[in-house]
Amino acid sequence: MQRKYIIDGNNLIGKIPKLWKMQQKEKQSSREGLVYQLERYFYYKKIKVSLHFDGYKNANIRGKGIKIIYSENTNADNKIKDEISLSNNPKLITVISSDFNVLDFAKVNSCSIMKSEIFAKEMNKKDDIEDEERLIKSIDNNEMKRLFGIE
């Protein structure tokens, strides 16, 4: 069986300052930004992802390996709980949210839980590592030797 992450999208956006600021002006752009970050984070992982947003779909957002679910006439919390309830094996699910009601429901149903602010830091760590690797690759060999006093 495959592991699955169920993510409370608006909740996670609220824990990523750049996306939170963007959401105040342009909700659709902040959602697209989140999907892009999640694609990068989950790219090499064999994990199913469902991302829940409150409200209705605006423009179509495509996320490779990410199923986007809109709550429409209910709220994302209810949709997340429904998805957990309908799961054959909730022990394989990790729920990302900071909403205690959602996290408690997930815990009672044997899911793993992670607060949105912790997950946001996890995603950011990966970006830091990638930035560092890019910087290392951009420094040529002679400059590296000079920096470390090897001639």
C-alpha cells in the first residue's frame, strides 16, 4: 500500500509568509504557488497527495502527482474528514493541518499528523539544500582551490 498525505491547503498557505502575503491580494496565485512548492517537495517521493482548499475552483491548477479538492458548498475540514473516513488504511495517511479539530479527528482514526508550520519548515529545508547545491556547482574548481588554499 502507498503512503498518502492529506493537506489542508489554506491552512498551509497561512504558515508560508510569502504565500500568505500573496493570498491577501490574489488567492489563485497563492494556491498555484503552494502546488508548485508541493510538486517540488514530493517529486522523488512515492507518496500520494491530496490538497484541500476551501471554496470553489477558479482557474484550473495542475499539480503533477497532486489531487486538488475544493470544498465547494462545505468546508475543507469536512472534506478532509470524509477522505479519512473513506480510507481503507488510515494508518498510511499523514494529515497536514494546524486545525485541532482536523488533527484530533485524524489521530482518533490512526492517521499520522503534522502541524502545517512544521511541514512548511520541512519544505523550506529542501529548498535550502537545493540552493546550497546550486551554489556549489556554480563555483568553478580553480576558485574552490583558491578558497581553500590548495594550489
